[in-house]
Amino acid sequence: MIHNTKHSLLIGWLYPELMSTYGDRGNIITLQKRCEWRGIDVEIKRLDLGFEISDLKACDMLFMGGAQDRQQTIVAKDLLEKKKALEEMIEDGTPGLYICGAYQFLGNYYKEADGTIIPGLDIFDLYTENPGENVERLIGNIVVSLDDNILRAKQSEVEKFSTSSNNNLVGFENHGGRTYVGEKVTAFGAVSKGFGNNGGDKTEGAIYKNSFGSYMHGPILPKNPHFADHLIKLALEKKYHEKMELKELNDDLEYKANKYIIQKLKVSI
Ligand code: GLN
């Protein structure tokens, strides 16, 4: 059914003070505006250090941005205290977007540049290792294909939002950590240009149920409205237990920005 203005969404923003290093707050703004433009009543719940589990559990969708190793060390202790609640939400299909440092936390562990091991939440089948300060960081614009056969078997999660005209994602990456995904997650996409998870296996990000991990800052959502709307749709369908179609928006500007990066990186699509 076409959603109508009686619908509402509560979006939980995890650690906004410490984990929004590379413009990731733009993703929150995008989700908020794309709901408001459709008359969906949307509220952003800031979940900073020490937040209550009940505040987390009340959310219909979650977002967490990236950070440098130092902030990750500070957040890790608090986040691990919330492991059970967050794991239950992810396993129950609460939609979420976890960027870079946040993505790394979802795996088994993150080995920082100085060798410190931060235990992960062990929800996603992956691990991340930073080879050290004197090894190049993976930095630059990135284009990811959503329909390359490099994706793992469970490509259906990706097909739900990639269409023939919008079968890519563009973003900007800046990470030292190299992430290696296991069999229990689907790669988010295949790197057409850039580094992705580790600069080697051509995978970028990971999908597990309705949770998406990615290295794409930028922020990722403004230039990829097909993916932003997919997250909103997932959240509405889970909350209201019915299929939803979102009202079309004029995304000419958004796709102009998307295609600009593709042309700038000379990627043929
Ligand atoms: N500190 C982590 C790394 O260097 C994550 C960086 C980020 O969130 N952009 O890999």
C-alpha cells in the first residue's frame, strides 16, 4: 500500500558525538528529509555514551557513523554493554546502516593501527585488521556495482533496491582497517573503482538481514536515494507489518551527483 501520513518512524543515531567523523550526519539528514517530504512523521533519537537500552529498543531504524581509532576505543566499552540488545534488534530484522568504524564493530574484532584489539559485537561474520600507521590508508572516491557476480549467493537482498538504471552506489572511503567477510554475510557490492573492504577481494561492505555495513562515507545516502528509500521502506514494513510503496520524489539532483562521480572515475555502467 502507499504509505500515508499516519505513519511515523523513530530513527536511533548511535554515538553522534563521537562517531560521525566524515560527514556521516548527512545520512541522518537525508533519512529525515526523505521521510518529511512524504509526510512520514520522523523523529531522530540521539543515543550518546551511556544511553538507556529502552531508548535503543524503541527505535524503528538505527544509524551509526565512522570514527578514528581513538573514538572507537572510547565507544567500544559502552557499545559492548549494549551487545545483547543490539544483537536482538539486528537478528529481529531492525533495519540499520553502519558506516566504517561502526561497520567494523559489528564483526568479530577490530585490530587498531597500534595493534590494540577491540572485541567486536560478533554479529556479522567478518573481522578487520589495521596494518599500521605506516601502511597506506584506503582513501578516495568509490563506485560499487550492485549486480556484479562477485556478490555472494544471497544477492536477493541487493536486488530489492538496485534497478537497471540505479545498479550502483557511490561514496567516499577513508579507512586504515581491512575487512574480510565470511560466508554468513552477503557483500554489499562489488568495487568498480576504489578499494572497498580491503583493497584486494573487490568486495565492499556487508549485508546481514536488514543491516548494512559499508565503508562508504560521502555521506552515502544523499547520492544514493534508491538505497536511502530502501532503508525507509524496510523500517515502515517492519513497523506496520505490511508491504509499502513510497511516494516518488524528484531525485534529479541526487542522481546528477551520483552520475558525476561515476563519470569522474570513468566507470562504465
Ligand atoms: N578508525 C577506523 C579505520 O581507520 C575507521 C575509520 C572510519 O570510520 N572512517 O579503519
